[in-house]
Amino acid sequence: MAKQQEKETFGSRLKTIGMAIKFTHQRDKLFVPLEAAAILLPFVIITALVIFAKFSLLWYVSAVFVALLAGLIVLNMRTSKVVNKEAVGKPGAAYALIDGIRGWQVTPGVAALSETQMVHRAVGKAGVVLLGEGGGKVRKLLGQEKKRISRVVGSTPIYTFLVGETANDDFSVTEVRKRLMKLPKNIDSKDANHIAKRLDALGIGMAIPKGPIPTSANAGKGARRAMLRGR
């Protein structure tokens, strides 16, 4: 079933930010220096303005907000980089990197040849996006799935992409989120929700032969979600 967006409380958002900090710190040697620089720089600038330009001490209040924003931006960028790097070459990576994006309802493994060769479906304002991963054989599976759902979605655009790191793939898994967000808006939210429900009712095509959808690409997904949602 397509996943609906869940509302986050302030406390849960702080928890996920903490997860992102821990996750990124363990894997990125540059994270701490860059984060420290981002937080300290506003205070350095304000201090210089107070000393040499006689600015009011109240400007330090602004420095606090700027420092927090800068810290979150650096955390966002470094977490995204780490998660994308770790996802490369892992089964289920395309799904893991787009799951939770605001405005998209994502259903993993709507068709598959094996636990590493599968098609995921995302429904949003662009229409329907089918993402295949696992090699050249999946391109045929993409075409079959597009044909299967075309009678349900009518004139709604259906995009198909083969994601991976070879020359035959359309683009790298690290680019999947950016490519998805750049697609044109063809329908409104109400129509997207209606289409997602109709596709859920249609069910899946070729099911994965054995076992659940691989989760090896999910490392850091929860930590990343709070930082990247809605961007």
C-alpha cells in the first residue's frame, strides 16, 4: 500500500534530528568541523560588529537563530550525502531514498523478478513514476508495469526510469530524489490521491518470489527524513 505522510510532533522531530547528528557524525569526518563553523560564524560576525561598529548586543539574538538555521542546513547536506553514498549498490536503495518525501505516495516492490530486481511506484503531482532497479532485465518489467496500470490512470503521465550505476541505467540512485522533485506538475493533490487509491486497489504485478523487500538500503533513512522532508 502507498504510504501516507505522517504528521510529526516537535518532540519526534527533535529525536530524528538527534538521530541524524549521530548517524552523520559516525560516517562523515568533515561533519563536526563544518557544523561547528556554521554555528560559530554568525557569533563571530556579530561580535566583530558589536566591537568595531558599535552594534547593539541585541543582535546576538539574531545570531542565535542564524546559527541554528546554518547548523540545520549543514546537517541536511552532510546527512544527504552520507545516505546517498551508503545506498549505492544496495537492494531497495531507490525506495529507501524517496520514501517519506512530502507530496509523494510511494509503494515498494509493485513488480519484481527477484529480491534485487524490482519496480517501485511513486504517485504525486507529476503523475505516476515507476522506478526500476537491478539491471537491464528490469527495463522490460518497467514497460510491462506501465502497460498494466495505464488503463487505470487514464491520461495521467507515467514516467519510467531504470536506476543504477551502469551505463545502461537512466541515472544513479544518488540522483533519484532530485530527478523526482524536478518533474513537472501535471495533476493536483486530490487527483494524485485518487490515482494512488485506485492503483492500490489494483494490487501488484509480478510479486517478489521469496522474502520481504530488502532493507539494506534503509540505513539512516529515519534520521534523514526529518531533515529532508518537504525540500
